[in-house]
Amino acid sequence: MTLIDDLEPVFLVDTPLIDTRSPVEYAKGSLPNAVNLPLMNDAEREAVGTCYRHQGAESAARLGHDLVSGQNRANRIAQWQHFAIAHPGGALFCFRGGLRSEISQQWLLEAGTAYPRIEGGYKRMRRWLNEQTENLLQSMPLLLLGGQTGVAKTRVLNEGNGGDPIPGSVDLEGFANHRGSAFGRRASEQPTQISFELALAVAFFRCGKTDTSRLLLEDEGHLIGRCALPQALQGARQTADWVQLEASTEERVQHSYENYILGNLRDLEALHSDPELAFESFASGLEDSLERIKKRLGGERHEALRQQLSAALASHRKGRPEGHQSWIERLLIDYYDPMYAYQMSKREKPPIFRGNEQEVADYLSHESSLARH
């Protein structure tokens, strides 16, 4: 039976993966492109684990075979086979590349489908990816894209190269599924911390294998929503060079309005069949976000913003969403701008370049092109 020992080819492309661990293990985090098709469900795994602790490995193995037999076994083999036929370039794994993935691979082979498995499994892949991230951040210069809230930093990274991502850039907020501010929660849930780190590590690894000479990231705090940046990245940020993206208050208000208001509501409407339910979720999300920063705003400013938000939501319900722009402007000026000014006062390095969206996009694209030649 084929074993995959070299992990580089696995992560250089989007290799389809079968994660044969139990659903509860998968829910804590897994590899990008991994689908959970477990050998044992949670109850079966728990029963086998209890048996192992009290009666030993041999009894636990017998119990496992008894639990996953007959139609249960046939159904699971059918799922693996369907995936393997649809994704002939894939592989399977379990936690340590041991018994569970061996059994899955053997049963598949007996059913007529040869499918490789990852040696060392999830544990080895996670350790290998973490090492790759640490090595990359030690060997490749890091360049940060900074700027006030609403200047469209993410858009520059993802579209600044003639509509394509700037070479060598990684969208941290995209991987975290969060816009990175108190109001940055998206319609769908964020990944687990483990899944975030693994997906980010794969992206970093691929950047290291391209001909770019630096890694370009948006300048983020240590948290993006509930996802924490890896420790190695937090350390590298402290000494990195950076570029400052600038925009007028009017431009920042418009960008924030389009993303946090119109964009978020569209996303929620795509998730909910009931438009009213989508709007209620949208409204409560904004109100909750404002409530979370109440202490930093202070009672008077919070109450004024709360009233503006309530009025904007009432107008929005009647088909006039533009009312949100007034409280967004106030929030940028009274909350985000002072916070950004404080953060900038602690920086040791001045920006190596500053400019508007087009100027910064041109600079980063040109700088990336020069680095590749």
C-alpha cells in the first residue's frame, strides 16, 4: 500500500484529503481541502478508547472491528471509494498515520481502489507546516501594508495587480473569515484556531516556493476576530518594513459602508431564505458590535452612536440604507482614528512608501516585479 512521505508536493497544490479521524477531532481543526470521512464516529471512538484503557490494545482492536462491520463498514468504504474515484490525486490520513488510516486504506484496496495515505498523519503534517512557517519568517523579509480603517488594504492585496492579487501577498483576513475590526464579523463562522493556522501555513509555504523575495501581509493586530496570528508571525511583525495606504475620510466611509453594510447584508441574505430574518441578524450584529466597544467609546459617545445606528436601521428597513454613512463617519473619527494614531506613535520605523490606493498598488506591483528579476 502506497505511503506518502514527501509532504512538499501535497501542499504545493490543493491535494484532496480524506481525514479518517472522528468528527470531534476534525471539528477542532484540519488541513485545507480535507473532508471528514471517519473510520469511526465519535461514540465508536469513545467506546474503543475506553476499552483500550481498561483491557488493552488487542481487545480495543476487536471491539473496533465489531463496531465497524456489516452495513456500517460497507457504507464507509463506499464513501471513501466515491471520494477516491472523484479525486484520484488525493490521499487519506488519520491522527498519527497509524491504525485507522491503515485499516481505511486496506479496506479500500480490498474493494478495488488503491489510495495512498500520509505517513505520520495529521500530527506530522501540522508539525511540518509549523516548521515551514517559522523557517520562512526567518529567511524571507516581511512587508506590511498599513493604514487607517476603511482605506481598502485588503482590496489592494487581492486586486492591486491589475485585478489580481499582488505576488507574494497573503490575505490574513480572508483566511480568518473576518474583516479585522470590532465590526468585522462575517455572515459565516470563523475557522477554528487550528484550521486558521494550518491554512495560513500552507499559503506561506507556497509563497516561499515562488520567485518572490518577500512576504506581503496586511498590518493586523495579534487577533483577527477570535483567530490569533501564529507566534512566529507576531514576532516578525515587530521589525518589518511597512507601506502606508492613505485615503480621505469620505473614501473610507464609502468603502466601510459598501463592505460592512451592503456586503454583510448581501452575505446574510444568501444564507437565509427569509429576508426579514437576514435583516434581523444583520441589525443585531451591528448593535452587538457597538456594544462591545462601549467602554472604549465612553457612555456619551456610545449613546450618540447607538441613536444614530438605530435611526439608520429604521431608514434601511424602508429602503434607504445611506443613513449608515453618518454613524460610520463618526465611528471612524471618534474611535478608529485615535486608536490608529496611538498605534502609529509606538512604531519605530517610518513607512518606506505612502500613497493612495492606485499609487500603493502600483508601487507594490512594481516592487514585486523588480524582486522577481
